Amino acid sequence: MERIGFLGLGTMGAAMAGHLVRSGRPVSVWNRTSGRASELVAAGAAELATPAAVAATSDVLVLCVSDTPDVEAILFGPGGVAEGSHPGLLVIDCSTIAPGATRDMAARLAVLGVDLVDAPVSGGSEGAQKATLTIFVGGSDEAFERARPVLEVIGKTITHVGPTGSGQAVKAVNQVILAGAYLGVAEGVVLAIKAGLDVEQVVAALGGGAAQSWVLANRSGRMLANDYPLGFKVALHLKDLGIALGLATESGVELPVTELCAEIERALVADGHADDDISAVARRIRALAHLPS
């Protein structure tokens, strides 16, 4: 059984690492700030001092952090994975970063005999906790097949979408579609409120038709209540939209809905709502309709 290392124990990473520990695999973990690993250690994981130490004692290394600079530092900074790497190590990066950055880092690791697959995830904190994440994987066929048993512990729908960087590109598409879905549901909920309708009844009725979506089913209630507890942070979705808009520029594509969503999210962050769930885009739609926001 391959030894697993896990780097990054935030809301998503801690839940994902927990599934791997409970699967009976030998798991070592590291997190940038202390105190996040206590439950995992109690369940059988080993906490090590640096990414290099985790890499040195692992066959497969899973990484789940917030942004490109974080991945860069963990892989190649002082005490990073590169220092502890060994030929045959497989790195699975579940972070969401730019496709070009992924390709660059994969090339740098390849010089050390290390394979990298990009495996960004979708499904939010609920998906991480329930091990039902959707995972988009970029990399060679061989690396994907080696990564698959690990990914099957943390996710439900796992798709090999192409060479290195492709997983990140598909995640960008995912975030673009979500931008439209959240704005559409927010507008629908607010219209229903202002029209004097029973919003919960409306949502139940729409759930049986073409308007049905995960966002409608799982986030319309938050928009109605104007309460947005953590699921997937506005700040993180805004970062992801920046990646998507960069890819759009490279590809010669205009994304007006995504631009609008990013504008709304930038204002939310400026107003102190960075840690709200992304469904908080409804705050702006509610404000335009003179509802509490």
C-alpha cells in the first residue's frame, strides 16, 4: 500500500485527509499553521515539520491550498517538496491555480523524476466532508491511473480530461458556469420575493423542471434568509474567476456574465464579506431590489 502525504489542512484539505486516514493508508500530514492536525493525528496520521519531510516519506503526495503562490512555495520554497523529493514520487495537486502555472511546475518536478497531476475539485466543503467531490484530472495516462485509487477515496466523479493543465482549465470552466448559476438563482429568488410569492414553494416547483440545479436546491434558502455561512468563500471564487478570465483572454473569449460576477464579488470582499459563501452574491441583487442585504 502506497504511503500518502497530505499538505494543506484547511476546510477542504482536512476533510479530504481524514478520508485517507480512515481508509487505512499510512498518511503523514503538514499544514502551514499549527493546530490543524490534532484530529488527524488522533486518528492515526503522522504530523511532520515540513513539506520536504512529508515528501521524503511518501509515495503519493496530495496538495490542497488556496492559490498559485502557495503551491509554488510548498513545492519549491525552503523546506519544500523539491528538497525531499525522490524519483517515482507522484504529486496530486487539488488546488485551483492557473493552467500555465501547473504546466510550468510539472516540468520543474519532472527534472527531479517526480510526476504531477492537476486534480482540482468541485463540490465545496459539503463534498469534501462526504467524499463526494467531483475531480477534474490533468496528466499522463500512467500518472492518472496511479492517482485514481487515492482520488476515489475523496471523490465520487473523477474524470481524466487531458494532459497536464487540463484539469485546471476544466475547473475554470466550472467556475464560470457557477458564476452564472449563482447570479441566476439570486435574481430568481429576489424576483419571487418582490412578486409576493412563496419562495420555498417556487423553489420546490422549479426543482421539477428545466431550472433545476444544485445551486437552486442547496443555496436558494440562504439567499432567501440573507444568511451565508461558509460553504465556498467569496474570496476563493473571485480568485478562481481571475484564473478563468485570464484563460479567456489567452483564448480570445469574452465572458460578460463572469466579469459581472467578479465585479460583484470584488465589492463583497471590499465590504467585509470575503469569507461568506459564494451565494452571498445575492446581497447585491437584494440591495438593487431594496431588500435587506
